[in-house]
Amino acid sequence: MRAVSAFTALTHAGPRYRPMDSGCIDLSGRVVLIVEDQPVLAFNLQIAIEEAGAEAVVARGPQEARARLHQFKFSAAIIDPDQRLLARELEEQKVPVVAKVASRSELLARLARAA
């Protein structure tokens, strides 16, 4: 069996694509900020989070993420581990930060614990 990354929300099944199941992680009622500058990765993360029941808000970088903080009350944020300044700012706003990881199931489990 092939390992699936957190950024692979679609699997190829012949000529059509089908969404992966979100497992048993329930993020209902939560709002998650995704900070990702690569549109395909952001979209795949958004799909995974929405399949788990949360609302996903995408920011294309730290500056856009800061603007989104004034528009939404986030339950958690997914950011690149290298974004230390943004992580600190989010934590000051009481938004739990989850670093992007390679495993989709681990990412969702971390969100469930953080949010």
C-alpha cells in the first residue's frame, strides 16, 4: 500500500478522480486557517479539512493570513514550520498552530487536538 501525503486529497482512479475519505476525525464547527502559497497544495488541504467537517479559509502568505485574522475567529491554523514569526503572532491571538506534516491523518489528528 502506498503512503499518502497530507497534500494529496485526490487519488487517481482510472479516468476520473475521487476524493479520499476523511477517516473518523470530526472537526465540525471549527474554522481552520490554511497558510499556503502554492494553490494546488492549499486546495488539497482545504478539501481534507472540509471533508472532516471544518470550514477552511485559505491565505496565500503571512500578510494575507494577518488580514484574515481580522475577518474570522479561527479554531486553528496550518502553517509552514519555517513561518516562526507568523506562528508567534497567531499564538498571541490564541490561535493554535499546527505545522504542515506529510501524513494527512496526522495533520487531521493534530487539528482535532489543537482546535
